Amino acid sequence: MGRLWKNRFVRMVFVSALFLQVGIWVRNFAVLLFVTEKTNGDALAVSMISVAEFLPIFIFSFIGGTFADRWQPKKTMVWCDLLSAVSIFAVIGALIFGSWQAVFFATLISSILSQFSQPSGMKLFRIHLEENMIQQAMAVYQTIFAVFMILGPVIGTFAYQKFGINISIFITGIAFLLSAASLSFIPRDRASEKEAEKTTHLWQEMKSGIRYVLSKRELKLLGLGFLAAGLGVGFIQPMNIFLVTDRLGLPKENLQWLVMVNGVGMITGGAFSMAFSKSTPPQKMLLTGMLANAVGLAVIGASTSLWLTLTAELLAGFFMPCIQIGINTMILQNTEADFIGRVNGTLSPLFTGSMVITMSLAGLLKELLSITAVFELAALFFIIGLFFVFPMLKTAAPENAKSIGD
């Protein structure tokens, strides 16, 4: 682990992630609370926030991944953060002149730009780290996200209640600028043969990215596992409130305890993942995470005891980093640097798309069947996903996936 922290790229990219998480959570909760207040809790207006956040994943994920493979990754990330900051400050101007609907623009633009920035970040991990350091780096990266699952809502709510929407949005813009400044300290982009040639058309590169995924057994299996996990997550995403009210018979405000316990599990699990990531193959981490979440979801759906539900939430949260770390590490290990953006842009919509499909069906199934049936069905999809992970257990990291560290 000490060797990992000595890497300048690792230090700066984690500092950037901290600033980004502060900005994202302040923005998300400020916008949510502001829109709820402005519209008196109108469900359609509140749901449009999620549309502004998730719709760009469908439209721009593959396009952004393709451009991430064409452009220099460091410059792409820095410019995305700078443009996000500019869009945020433009929103402040619109708010000052009375157009409160501009807050949707803040979420939409940042979400679009993240589809270009995120695959570039994955590419940088692949370029600047040796293969045996990637999984540890992913563990630390996911732990940062897990910490903000708990701290983020608190920070975002405090900022809005204390300072209001204008200052909260301003804080978001400053956080994006600080993220860009942090990224400016990472090593310079390395020129690639592909950038030197620039002879292929965008459409050709997009098609070659799809062919690349289809030609790699591990990536195809990972994509199918993504699909199954997304279907499972979509069922439970909007239904947690009914666990509290229908299964446990408690006021809806008690949902915060389930979320908090799950977040504590993610932080603890991330810490353990950091300790064991170097000696545990990512395939085994992914398998363990999906199996534990299947068991956890099954117990959560059947439980009528608060303490049993909280225990299962802790279990699911504890092993969730195993899924995220395993997936990201396997993508990086099984993908050449020139294809990382397109591979990420192909696989990510599989998860998000399947999640949105089952999110739209979850309410109907809950009314037709029960909340228990919805959670058991989600657990079943995680079990189905395991069948695509099993064939990868004997897969070693390919030689061509190794990279030279700094």
C-alpha cells in the first residue's frame, strides 16, 4: 500500500475525487431540496432530477467512451471539470435573474461531461499503474465513494439549509475547479500511435469498440453479469421505503437507518478490500460480492425484524465494494489502453439501462405481488449473474494488460 501512495498520479487523482464528491453531493442535495421546495413536492419535477442525471448515460456513454479513446485522458478530465464549473457558474447567473428551472441544467451538463471524464479516468489508471497495483487503487477509489454515501447527504443538506441554493451551487463550481487543479499535477499525457495517426472516423472507432468487446470472452461475460446485476438493483432502488413501512411497520423516516447502516458496511468493506485486494483475484471478489448481496437481499425482503434487516443491510453494504472493485479491475486487466473508453462506454449502459427497466416495473410488481417478492426477484437476478462470473474464475490477467508504472 505504501508503494501505491508514493505514486503521484494516485495521490492527485484521489484528491480530485474528494473535491468532485463534495461538489456532486452538494449539488445533488441542494437541487433536490430546492426543487422540492419550489414545487411543493411535485413528484414529476423531482423525478426530472433523476432524468437529468441518468439520461446522459444512455445517450453519451458510448460516444464519450469513444472520444476518451481518441483524446488525451488528462486533458479530457481537466477540461470536463473546467466546463462543469463554467456551467455551474452560468446557472448561478440564471438563478439571480429568476429562472429557477436552470438548476436542472447544472445536473444535466455535469452528467454529460462525466460520460467523457469517467472513461478517461479509467484509462489513466491503466496507463500509470502496474497491473498488480490496479486492484488496490480501485479499492481506495471505491472507499472514497462509500464514505460520501454517508457524509454526502449530510454535507449537501447542511450547505443548502445554511447558505441556500446560490451559495451551494457556487460551492459546487469551486469544488470542480479544485478538482481540475488537482488533476493538473498528474503526469503529462503520453502520445499514442492512435493520436498520431488520426486516420479513422468516429463511427469506425465506435464499431471497432463493439467488436472488441464481443471478441473478448471475459468482457462478454462481464457484460452479461452487468446486465443481471442492473436488473436486480433496479428492483430494489425505488422500493426501500416500502421495506420500512410495509415489512417493518415503521414510519418512513426510519429509512435513514437502513441507508446509514448500508453506508457503514460499504466503508468497512472498502477498508477490508484494500487490505486483501492485492492477494485476492478480482474474479473471486466479484463472485463473493454478488453472492453476499443475493443472500442479503433475500433476507431483507423476508425479514420483519428491524435488527435482522439492519444486519442484512450491513452484510450487503460490506460486500458491495467487492463487486465494484472486481468489475473495474477486470475491465482494466482485460482491455488494451486504446479501447478502455469504448469498453467502459459499452458496458456501463448495460447496467444503467437494465436498472431503469426494472425500476419502472418495480412499483407495478409490488402492487401485483408484494414487496417481499420484489426483493426475492432482485436476489434471483444476482444469482443469475453468478453463472456468468463462474467461468471467469480460472481466468488470469492477460500479459498484454500489464502496464508500466511511474
